[in-house]
Amino acid sequence: MAADAVIGPTIDHLRTYCPPFAGRVAGAADFRLGLQNYNENMALPAAYVVPLDQDAERNANLTGYWQIVHKTIGIVVELDATNDRRGQDPTMTYDVIEAALFSAMLNWEPVPCRTPNMQGYQFAGGRFLDLDRARLFYQWEFLLPWQLTDDDGWHDPTPPVDLVGIELDIYVAPPFAPLPPDDLTPPAAIVMIPTSDQPVSPPPVPTPIDDKESAK
């Protein structure tokens, strides 16, 4: 799960399910390029998905790793203000775009099984960014709970040097009663799992215990 991403799937999702942009959704690099060159990369309105803050809770697993990270992303919407330099004309589409963003984003999980309790995106707020002679920028912000587990951390690619195999003993317990601690009944089956290229001795064949002998 370590390779899971958020920004890419969110861009693809908005391209498909947010009609006001008609597929005109890109990432932070395109947004910065448009600002530097003072020209839009796409017809307007357009949206840019950018990563914002991350706040992490403490690890909640005493014997392993299970941590919730609250990821915040921004959806920067670029609106055409050439017909009205005061910005009144583009702001008339504010409610329409916000409703479309809510419909596409709220409760949606960019990566299944990554969000605790199947909680997808939540609305975190919004803010006015900038207004110039041609464009108005507004940013909607969404919060995503994201869980990290042992699978995301470091894993030694090699087993311990002295570990050449794992033996698994399989018992058949009597109905409705656990085996006593001093029970000498052999396992019903023994499985040996090799963990290296070294030869592993085959498991012993279980030998039934004679009831008469065990009663002595």
C-alpha cells in the first residue's frame, strides 16, 4: 500500500464527475506555470488539485504501527474575470461550482481501504486567493483521513540468518473442551515452511499414543 497516491486519483475523479470544468483539471505544476506566465493553461473555468497540510495523530498500536494522518488538499478554481474586472461576474458561478465539488468529493475515497471507517473526503473550508484583471482564484479545501500501517514502514528484505524454517503443528481439539496443558496427544499434522535456501529436515510423522500406554 505504500505506493498509494491521493492527488492523481483526485484529478482523474474531478475530470469525470465535476461537470463545470469539462475535464479541465490539473495539478500543482500546471497551476504554478500559469501564474508565472500570467496565462491560463486551459480554458476557464479550470481547477488545480494541490497538496496542503498534513496533521498526524500518535501511533495507536503498542506492538505495531497504526496511525491516522489527516491530509488536506486544495482545489484551486480559476475563473474568467475579463468581462468584469471587479470579479462580480465570475463569483456568480461560485454556488454552482461548490455544489458540483461537494457532489464529487464528499464521502469519496481516492484509495479504498485506506480511510478509517470508510470515511472519504470531508469539507474543511475555503478561501479567496487572488483577483487580477483577467482571473479570479478561489480555493476549496478538503480533508481526508488516511491510515498508515506496518505495511507502509521498513521491512527487512532478508530473514534472520538462523531462521531456516517455520514448523506449524496442527491439533484437533476434543469437542467443547480444550486440551489439558500436559496432554501428550501428537498433532494431527506438521507443516514445515522453509525460509531460506538451506536444507530443512522433513517434519516427523505424528505417532498415535496407545490409550493403554497413556493410562499407565
